[in-house]
Amino acid sequence: MKTQAAYVLHQYDWSESSLIIDLFVRDLGRVVVAAKGAKRPYSQLRPVLLPFQRLNVALGRPPRSEAASDVQNLRSAEWAGSAAVLRGDALFSGFYLNELLLKLLARHDPHPQLFDAYADTLPALAGPDDQAAQAALRAFELTLLLQIGLLPDLALVSHTQAPVQVEARYGLQPDAGVVALRDGPFTGPQLLALQAALEHGSLPALQQACAAPVAPLRTALRSLLHYHLGTSQLRTRQVMLEVQKLVEGARPPR
């Protein structure tokens, strides 16, 4: 039985004993599967179908219909190695990645390089270095936007296609791409380093390039993602803000 590397992105109840699951499969892209009997107490699937765990899955044959909404049967799923243990803010960051993939990836559109970037980003989120985690998030966002064709060339001014200059400053705007700005948040070398890392395809190099401009990148990429998603706030971020308010409200006054 042929297996595929996969991660669980989202799941919801289908019946008293079964689940519908969104999987991110390395060689197939985002697919929806029915996990029959997965909720039963002694199901072998029950302890395995968890987020952020790399799995090897076997799927039933795709339906004869070519409709993207068709659901395949999950025939088996096995744990495929060590899982990133995400807690606190890192857990919210992991679900944020999942939400981006769910909302921006079309079904049955393979993205092996993006899959590998996702797998390598999770351990960075689980690490103790918050700055490194933030750089890893920005690197993943850039990789995702590049893979789905929504990221402008960061080495060119989008409107004129003129090369980015080392001595100039720039902005990254949702509706205009790279623009020259006297007081822009990015230097020319920062954008050139990001584009070089993207073209090289090295995630560690991209994470390193994201480290210096991590704060302006967060603002610019959030605006770019919301622009293409057509929403001002993702569900994951909304929940995180609500939890933070609850935590702050529960603290005793000083």
C-alpha cells in the first residue's frame, strides 16, 4: 500500500464515529479525507490524527468525478517521526500556519517545497528563541506567497521593474508591490537578501535574511496576506488576542 507524507491541518466531526480531515500531503497538496471510525475508543487512527505530527498516510482511490470537492477515504495513518511540541504562543503560531494553508491553497495542487518548509518551520516555532521563531514565521509566509504566485519580485520596483538600489529605501504594499519610499521600512540590501534567499530555495538562509527586518516584514506581510484573503483578521489571531485579554484580566492587581 503506497503511503504519502502528510500533516493534519483541520478536522471536524462527520458522524458519531468518523471525522472529515483536511490533510496537507507532500505530493498531492491539500486533500480532504474521511477517517471512518476514527472517533471510536480503540481506533488505531484516533491517537495519530493530531496536528503538527508528520504522518505517513494511505488514501483510497480518488472518486471518478474530477470535482475538487470530492472526499477520499483515509485507509491508514501512521506516525512518521518526532513531532514538534508547540505550547503557548508557539501553538497559536502553528495553527496560524494551518489556517493560512487552508485558506490560500487550492485543493489537489501539490507544493512539495512548501510542504518541506512547513515541516522545517514547526521545530523553529517550538524553540526557546522568540526572535528566531518570528523570523521562521516570516520566512514561511514569504515561501507560501511565492509558491502560490502572490509575492512580487523583491529585487525590482514593481511599477517600473527598475532594480532595487542598495542606497535607497522601500516599502512593500499589498496593491502596489515594492515601492520606493524616502522613509520606507526596508533598505535595498534587505530586500535583495530576501530575494536571493528565495531564489536559492534555502529556508535557513531565508530565515536569516528575515531576522534583521523582522518587525517591518511582519506588518507588510500581514497586510499582503489580508489583502489576498479578503479579510482584516484571521481566526487564529482573533482567538489569540481573546486569550491574551483573559490572561491579563485574570492577573491580580499589583
